[in-house]
Amino acid sequence: MRELYRFVLFCFMHVPSSVLLTLLAFLPNSAIAQHQDARPQLDERLWLTVEGSEPWPDELFEVEKLPTPDEATSQVIESGKVEFKFYDDTLIQRKFTGETRMAIKYQLDVKFRWRVTRNDGKRQLLVTVDHRPTKFDLFHQILLPRDHAREDMFSIPLVLHELDHVKITLDPRYVSLFEEWYQNETKSLTLALEAGTKESEFNALINNEIQAKAQQCFARMLQLIHVRNRELDRLTKHGRLKLDDGFFDQDD
């Protein structure tokens, strides 16, 4: 009844030289999820949890034919690329009966122009960045007791609670905030150049700076998602109480 976080950041940057740079970074206090049709190929050791949480069971079950949810629930499952995993709760006793974990994959697309100037006799790069919309892909995995895979699955309070965690991640306000912060932080850059830095190294320096700033903005976004999920668990006692109807209309 509590969400776990291990967010995986896949960052791809388009640059004018047509060189594709790839960044793989893992942020603390997060968890990874996958989807049957678009599953990140990640080592099991990367499925870490927050302090005090339990590892997921080694033996998990997939149920091919789950009941058909209503249209609203189906949209959440499809948009969040949700995969359901089940465990035998007659053999395994867990602190949290159900858990949701997720991964966020995003792709940066920018072009930039630079020119070299001098300040107090030292060279520096003045960079102007042209942003295209950042592409986000979200993946979720929900762990449930095996006996929840039944006809009334999508009316079980625990299942609906875990899907509420998915709905938090899907809130478009987080992506909008990321885009606002990221573009403000990177629309123009000034980079000091070390003596002997060659022009052939400029693109890498600029890309590294843009990626670093994107990571900072991404971490801020994750923190807001983390706070919102904790609030959901606090208000519902981890799914034991009914959620107020206006929860998803509130500003963070």
C-alpha cells in the first residue's frame, strides 16, 4: 500500500553534429517499473527500494487474462504502461501488501549555437539553446497478492489505491514544471574554457552542462511526485481510507 521509487533516467540529446549522447543515471529513493510491451532491460539489482521497504518477492506471477476495467481505469493503465505482478501471500507475508514502482524515461531534443568571447583575458563560451518539447515515457509495475487477480479486481480498494499512485505520476503538471525549469535553466549558458580546450571539445562541454541542468530539474520534479505520493498514503492510511474526491484537483 505504499509506493516505492527508483526512477531511471534515460536521456537522449540531439545535437547539430548528429552525435547521439546517452546518459543513464539512477536517483536515490526510487524504484524501477516495466511494461510488457515496452520494458526497460535492467538488471534486477537495480530494483532498489526506499529505506525500510522490503525487496519484491523472487517468485512473481503474471496473469494473462485480467478482468476488463472501466474506461477511466483502462486509460490510467494504458497511459501509465501498467503491468500487474502477483505473489503468493499465503507463503509470503509483507509489510506492505501492495506496492507500485515506476520508471520515467525522457528524451531531450535541443540544438544550440555558440561563440567564443573573452572575460578578463580568459576564454568562455556563450551558448544559445533552441529547445524542442521533451518526450516522456512512463512505466509502472503494481505488486498485488495473487488472489486479487479475480473478476472484481478493479473494485478492490487496494488495487484502486495503487492505481491512484499511477495517476499522480501521470499528472501533466509535473512535466510542465520540468519543461519550465529546464528551459529557463538552459536557454542561455556561459561556460568557462580551460586553457588548451579545443573547439572539437565544445559540443561535449555544452551537452554535459545541459544534461547536468536537466538532471537537477528532473530531481526537483521527482521530489514533488514523491511528496504527493506520501500525501496520498497519509490521507488514506495506505489505502485503508477513502480518498477525498478533490485530491487530484488540488495544486501541490
